[in-house]
Amino acid sequence: MIWLDIAVFQTQILEISFTEVSQELMLFACALLFGCAPNKDGRGFNFLAAGFFGCLLMRELDGLFDPISHSAWCAPFLMIAGVALFKGFRKPNRAQTLAQLEAFFASPIFATMSTGFAILLFSRVFGMGSLWHLVLGEGYERLAKTTVEEGIELLAYSMWFAASIEYFVRARNAMQLSQRAPIPAVFVSGQTSPVRRAA
């Protein structure tokens, strides 16, 4: 995507560019995959995860809200966050949500997610304009800074997208196994395991 923006279409990686649109599509897909994951006992957690990616998507789309106000993106951001928190931690879902969070934090999927988050933070620090002014001096070009920052950010979102696909597939497989097997299966820590009945 970076190559298409720089070498082919020369978009300068602005708001409407292959890189930016790819990032937004991946965030939307992450929210959709978590929100639609067939995990009956983890609906509260799914709402939280989908809300997290939905909030990030609203922040990424801030350019669309700029004609209204530079902070107009905060309204849908707060709305999504409020709905996700309400759905995730309302009384019927609270215990299951906390249990699913604990299981998720112990799963390999969370390791991928947290690595992506660390990369995203690195992209923000490494992409600071003041740093690149010091590095390039009088030869400073905004495109150089943007290319590095957005490229690293795209890597982080790609890792999240891959982890979201894995979560959805594992949740679906666990659901299918529970429907077929005489012993019900549960989706725990990113793995499908049977529930043992007491003798």
C-alpha cells in the first residue's frame, strides 16, 4: 500500500490514500470479527473488543469530521465506548465478561494484540515531527516522516487483523464442536476444550 501511494499514485499518504483506507478497513474488520464471533458465553467480551476497535476507527476517521470541528470525532468515539462498556459490564454479562477477559489475557491471541499495540505506540513516538526535523534538518520532508509512521502503523493494524481472524475462527470451531459433540465444548484462552462431566 505504501508503494502504491508513493510510487504509483503519488497520494502523499493523505486522508484519502491506499494506506489510510487500508488501515480503516482493517480496524472495521477487527470490530466486525469480534462483534460477530459465535461465542455465546463471551458476548460481553466481544462487545468490549468490538467497541475498542470501533473507537480506534472513529479516531482514524477524524479527517472526515474536521469540516464540522477538529474534535467532532469525539462524539461517535464516546458513544461507541459507552455502548460497549454498558453491554460488556451490565449485570447479566459482568461475571462472564471478566472470566473471558482473564482467559483472553492468557491466550496467544492477546500476545499478538499486545505486540501490535506496542508497535502502534512506537509508530507514534518514532513519527514525531520534532524528531524528524532534527534528523533531516533543512532537508526535512513531511512525506518521509509520514511514510515511516504510517508504514509502521499499517504493520500494527495488520497484526490486529490477523489476531481477530484467529479469534473468530477459534470461536466458530468451538461453537461447532459444542453442537456436534456429546460432551459440550467451551472456548477458553483461544483454545477449544471439552467440559468433563463428573462421574
